[in-house]
Amino acid sequence: MVEFQPAFSTGLGAVYNTDCLNLLASLRTESIDTVFADPPFNIGKDYGNGSDKDLLHHDDYLEWCFGWIDDCIRVLKPGGAFFIYHLPQQAFRLANFLESREMYFRHWIALSMKGTFPRGRKLYPAHYALLYFTKGEPATFNRVRLPIPTCRHCGKDIKDYGGHRKCLNPLGLNLTDFWDDTSPARHRKFKARWHINELKPMIPGRCIEFSTNEGDFVLDPFGGGGSTFEAAQNLNRHWVGTELVDCSLIRDRFHRNLPHVREELPEALRGLLINPNPNLSLQPRPCLRSLKKSTMTEPKHALNGSGSPLLLTRSSQPLQGSR
């Protein structure tokens, strides 16, 4: 049987260099507190394995998304949170699917998209979508407050708050469902992959902060440059995830931004694995959704799956790698 050992790990978490379905198939049911997913957008980006891998036929792309979403729901605890970061034109379809799986809608968080350009006969696109669903009523919801914004030149408040400035909480403003300080990191100085716009750790960090407590487990099936893992590590949450292309960039991120963190195996991860072993390697079995769709071995259109003998349906491998 093929095994996958952690490509990088700390005392709090581990990332595996494999298809996310292999990890999901290895996790116990209802073992994860929060899932944060930033999947490839299917717009032809090259994450290091060819731009054609991120350009499936629309129906095949949605079928692929529904597969990993189903498996994420299985491993999510009752009351756990599920976040998906995507473009609005796909996010509403994914939201509809989540509701069909009896997930509880909490928010459509709009993240400001600065520095874009007009797209033909359409409105100027100005936000990304961050879906926030829970598996029933949320088990955890922590109040997150932001500093009262001030002018960077004069230091005074940007708004006058209708004359009620004195009534504001001294701890800051309540977090809303519109975030205008979260543009992707575009300068290579601030990201692990110079050719890809990456999420600032602030984005998954806020989601982790208000949906989990210290010691809870966070799953990111599309590790990318490691933004989620860095945020979870800083917030003292356990974390686990996969990245298909290059996990060395995640190791480099930790060495650069968290030099005090040592590489070691996270003992807490043993409790999540169906078949735990001393080196925390994955011994995946077919995912539940794959068993139900065992006849679907190829996509309906030109792009194929990973061909992995471990998976009975199309793999997530062609599209994996985001942020």
C-alpha cells in the first residue's frame, strides 16, 4: 500500500505532499473543528503543474468541487465551521450545494479586491467571496474586534461615527461581513510563490480566530503557500492539510516568519487518523463519495484526473494548489 509521510510538520500540525482526497480518506469522521478551503479557481493558473490542470470543463470542475466538499463535511465536527474562498460566479453554486447537504448558512463575507480592471460589459469587479457555513448551530463563535481605523498621515479617525465616537468600544470595532483590508499579497516579498496572488494570513487567521479555540483542529485541503498553516500556528491551533505541488515553500515560510518553531511530529494528529502509526503516514482508503460513484473513473471532457489507483473516482489532483 502506498503511504504518504508529512512533508513538513511542527508540534502543532503537518502538511502532506499529496492529493487532498488521500488525506480526507485517512481522517476520522467528525474530527475537525474548522475547514478553510481556497481551491483553484479553474481559470487557467499555473501552480507549478501546468495551466491546463486548472482549466476543466465547467461541469467537471463543479463535480470535482462537490467531491472534496462532501468529504470535508464528513470529517467536520457537529457545529464545526466551513469556509470556502472563491470567485462570486462559482461561490453561489458552491453555497447552493452546501445548503443541499444541510449545512447552515452563516455569512457571505465580501473581501475587497483592489487593483482590478473592467471586464467588458460588466460592473467593475470589486470583491472575492468567502462562504461561511456551519454543521448545524456553531459550536464556537468568538467576538473579533478590529482597531478603529485612523489616517496614516495625521493619525486622526477616518470616520466621525455620526457624533457617537465616545460610544465605541475601546477594544475596537466589531468584525463585519465586509473586509476591505485583505487584498491578496501581490509583491513577491510577502508571498511564498512569486507568480501567484496569495492570501494574507490575516484572512484564514480571522476565520480561525472566531470559529475555534486554542487546541482545536483546522484543516486546509489546498495548502498553497501555507497562509492557513502559519495563521493556525500563531493562534496555537492544531493544523493539518495537503499541497500537491511544492511543500518546500511552506517550510520556507515557517523558517522565514516563525524561526522559533521546530520541526517535529504533532502527537495530537494521531487522534485524527483512522490508522495512526509512529511516523503519521497516510494509508488512504477510498473516500465515501468515491465509493458511491465508483463507475465514474474519468471526467466527461478532455482533462483527466490523477489516475491514482487509490481513488475510485476522479481525483482532486489536476486542480490542487492555491494561495
